[in-house]
Amino acid sequence: MITRTITPKVKRHINKELHSIGTYHSEIPLDSIFSILAMNQIVPISEDGTEWEGFLCGENSFCYFDMAWISVLTQEPLVKVKNSVLALSWYRMSSNRYEILAYVT
């Protein structure tokens, strides 16, 4: 798989958008987080290089998602982002709402 870096300007832009979705949610807002990435032509990917599909478990944890640029022609992830990952952590509070932290490293 070909790799390409993500610029600091794009990282700042994505992180500003991720911050705008807020901290507290009734569920982990994966759709909102992944939509922000998609608007910037990026998708989270699995270890095999395909678009990530799955679910998150546990009341509190964290994970890191590798990312890839979406091909403009085929709309498929082809070029791995080599200098950044999507970091996501969650904590379920006593109110049953989740405290979320998401950012691109």
C-alpha cells in the first residue's frame, strides 16, 4: 500500500471539526467522527487496509484507527496516512452519557 503524510494544516482543520461535535453524548458518535474524516477525503482502515467495520466495547477504553486517503476516482481507500492516526477514548459516566475525546495525532 502506498503511503502519504497528512499536513499540519489538515490535522488542525480536522481536529477543530472533531472538537465541534462536543464532549458528552448518549452514545459514541462514530458516524459523526467518521463523517468529519470523510469530508476531508480520509477513512479509518483495518489492519488489512480495508475500510474499518466494527464496534466498540466497554464502558471506558481507547483505541487508535489507522487512516487512508480516499481515491477521488474510485472512492476506495488506497493511500495510507503514514504520520497520523485517529485517537478515540470514551468513558461512560454515572449519568449513562459518554465522555468522548477524538483527535488526529
